[in-house]
Amino acid sequence: QYQLGWDLQTYAARGGLVIGICNGFQALIRMGVFGKEVSITNNANGKFLDTWVKVTPSGTHSPWLRGVGAMDLPIRHGEGRVIFGTERKSEVMSKMNRAGMMCLKYDGDPNGSEERLAGLCDASGRIFGLMPHPEAFVRWTAHPDWTQQPARANAPGQGLAIFENAMRAVQEAR
């Protein structure tokens, strides 16, 4: 499992982009892509969550999140709480924060993640993992409140910006 994590990091170092959404994020964590101190476990309330949350990028240089502000995204998970299992927790978290790795945070606290983490980036910013589902909000009509703003029915959903950023980053690298 750690070898694959290394291969992904090598791929990113060569200019590749990697995204892990929900179970994909869990796999990236288990592969050690974000460090061996990071783990993921059951939600603090012990229940499966299926709701919409607000998330905000936080101090990152990731091409995935370039120019992205606060956005609504759905979450659907029972095991999505990011934790740091180490005696040096505050040191590790401080180091990751300075490196821009704590790149996406919940505005609230839906699952008990440390630092309200919704997503992490590797130090390069090119590997991005998150529990919310941006792919489920690429059209405005996917949002549960879209009927309150019918004029936006044909507008893109907020999650689309993440994938548009990836496309731009790949085009710029050519």
C-alpha cells in the first residue's frame, strides 16, 4: 500500500494531478500520502452522514483549489473523521498547516475531524483528497435549494470549479 502512495507522489512530482474523493481520500490516507500520522475513522457521532455542508479552502497553493472560495458540497460517509494519532500531534499539525496541507475545512463540525478538516493536500498541492463530493455538484440543479433560485437552473454547481482548475493546470503544463 505504501509503494502505491510513493508512485502517486512520483507522478505528482512529474506534474500529474491526483484527486481522491470520499473512499478515494480514505485510500490516500491509508497509503500514507499525507504522512503516517494522519488517519481516518468513524464519524464522532457514530452515524452515517448524508447532508450538505459548507467548506472553505484554507492556506493552500493547490492547483485544485486555485481561486475557489467557500462552497456547498454534499457529504455521504460513516467513516470520514480525520485524526492525528501521534504523541507529537500539535507539532505534526502545525507543520502540515504551514505546508498548506490542511487545504479544505468544514465551516461547521459535521463529523468531528480535527481542525474541522474536510480535505488534505500533499506538500506539492498536486495530490488532493477530500470527504465531500464535488462531482455531485457540477450542476446547480443538484443543490437541494436550487428551486429557491430557479434563475440559476442552468448555472454550474460550485463543485465544478475544482475540476475546471485541474483542466487548466494540465493545459498550463503542456
